[in-house]
Amino acid sequence: MSAKTMTVAGIMSGTSADGIDVAIVRIVPGRVRTGLARTGLTLLAHEGFAFPLALRRAVLAAMNASSTSTAELARLNWRLGIAYAEAVRATLKRHPVQLDLIGCHGQTLYHQARATTYAGRSLACTWQAGEAQVIAARLGIPVVSNFRPADMLAGGQGAPLVPLLDYVLFANPKRGRVLQNIGGIANLTAIPAASGPEAVIAFDTGPGNMVVDALARELFGKPFDRNGAFAAEGAVLAPVLTAALRNPYFQLPPPRTAGREQFGREYAAKFLAACRRRSNKPEDALATATALTAETIAGSYQRFVLAKMRRGKASQRGVDYIVSGGGARNHTLMAMLAQRLEPLGCDLAASEAFGLPAEAKEAAAFALLAWQTWHRRPGNVPAATGATRPAILGQVTYA
């Protein structure tokens, strides 16, 4: 199939479950280099929509739930499809364009990247909710969804999937680039200077906003710590942070993935209890949770990425450490990251400085992945996910 220029909407709702991001991009095919499409991608529009309160409660209740009902899950799947369709329609009303295709990541309710025994068989599994047929029918546009399983069946962990966009947009012949997304979970893509896609390193570093948001809700009745204001008034509880960093997850070499299974409600409750044993000041708990995110990001870079970014003459020019996602708006978190990363030779910046709004990046990534799937091209980066081969990702649902 010959590739063609298309206008594609990408839809993303992340593990923070705070809402939906829609990015509309124009993708122009380019030459193919070492298996990855070197395309021209232009962001045309981006909008964000908060989940209605009742829907957010339903999503949070279903994530990593110890028990629920099939009726609840079926209703949630369709309700999310309606919400995604409404978000795209609202975006098109504000930015009228003719869409050719939609890529929808869906809402991750469960992600088990490593095989365990179930009903007599060893298997890994994943589930992203949001009925694609609802979106396609309501908008009259084909939808690509369910991106993760193909990579997992090729031996990968089904994540991260954003590295394709990272490589297409940010690979540089003279400077190393690290693309750090801080959503509910934090993940990075490292691209050494003057390298091909086989040199890409990508993995989840650990909690991003997930623990901070949980503590902000519990302690202050707020959905998140706006600008890191609460954390800025607190002190980091060093014994709690030191104990938290002993979590075996942070020692795992990449590729690795994380979710609410590791850092969700139960983890946040234990973390808060540990903080309360050391301090009665709620701001101290927020400061410590924010420091956990910063330290696990910086520690992951130092342990698993730094040496590889320093190879080759081009890398002597330094590393651009580009942050996106909701965490890029947290001034306290960004200050902590700068303090840890700048001595390692990193120049910290938000993705806006490179022409891509922080909240648009993941949605744009799934627009690109949908374009790849439509043209029967691989969308995963095996070096990032651990897959044994490139794989065409997702399923196409026609209107």
C-alpha cells in the first residue's frame, strides 16, 4: 500500500484518569529509514477535556479493582467510547478540518506485561477500554485502537509506544535527546546523538503524578497539586524517600513497564502512612511524593541511560532533557529534576520549547501510530518494548 498524506486525530487518556487529550496532526509520508517511517508531522490542533466527575470515579474504581462486575465494565467500555467521540467532535468544532482517521489509545484498566499462570496457562495481558465502534459510528471516521497486544505477542511489554514519535520528531545528529513524559506513570525515551532506532532506550521510570495526585486528593481534597504549590511548602522526609527507593521495581533493567498495579491506591496509602509516622504536616507528604518522582526519574537516567548517551563524539555536545505531560507544569517537580539532572550534563526543557505542547505529545503519538497501522507499517520500536521483531499495531474499526 502506497503511503498518503492524511489528517489524523489522536486520542489519549492516561493513568492519571483526569481527562482526554485530542491532537490533530497532518502526516506527510517520507522516506523509510531502517524500518521507521521518517515522516513529516505537523500539529494542527490540540484540546484537553476533563472527565465528567461520575465518569472519572468509574474509571478510577475499575483500575486495578479487586472486584467489579461484568455489567460495570461493559458500561464503562461504551461510556468511554462516547466520551472519546464527544472530545473529537468538540475539537473539530473549534478547529474545523476534514479528518481521515482516528487513533485511540483507550483507557488502560489493567496491564500485565509479564506472563503469569491463569486458568492453567501462562500469559501476559492488557486491556484498554473505550469501544472503538462507538467512536467510528458517531463520527463516521475509521478508528485504529488496541495498540498494545501485537507488541506483546511479539515478545514485548506492550509499552512504551511513544518512542516512534520521539524518534521521528527528535532524533538529532549532534545532540542526545531524552524525552521524559510525566503522566500518571513517568516514562522516558533516550535517543543517543547520530543514532539509528536500534539504539533507542525507552522504559517506565516509575510513578509520575500518580502518587502525588492520590495524596493531594486525600490530604487537601484537590485532584492534583497545582504547580507543586503544596509540595513547595513542605520538606522531604528523607527516611521515607530512602525506604521507598528500595522498591525492587527501580532496580529492574529496561525494558520495563509500570501502572496502577505497582503504584496505585494501595501503594499511595502505604506511602502516606509512612509519611504520617514521620510528620503531621501534610505538605511534607506531598514534598516527599514529588521527590520520589524526581529521584526515580533521575536515578533511572543515571543508572540505565547516562553511559550510553556519552558514547561517540557527537554526544559531547550535551543532552537535551525534554519534559512533557502534566508533570511539566509542576514547578516544584521541575526544580527537583533540574537539581538532579543538570550536574549530569542535561539541559532541562519543556517540550513547548521544541514546538510540541506538553499535553499534546502522547495524543499525537497515537495519531502517528494509527497512520502507521493504516499503511500496514510497524509501530513499535523493539529496542524500547523488548519485542523480538517489529509489529503492525492495533485493530481497524470502520465507520
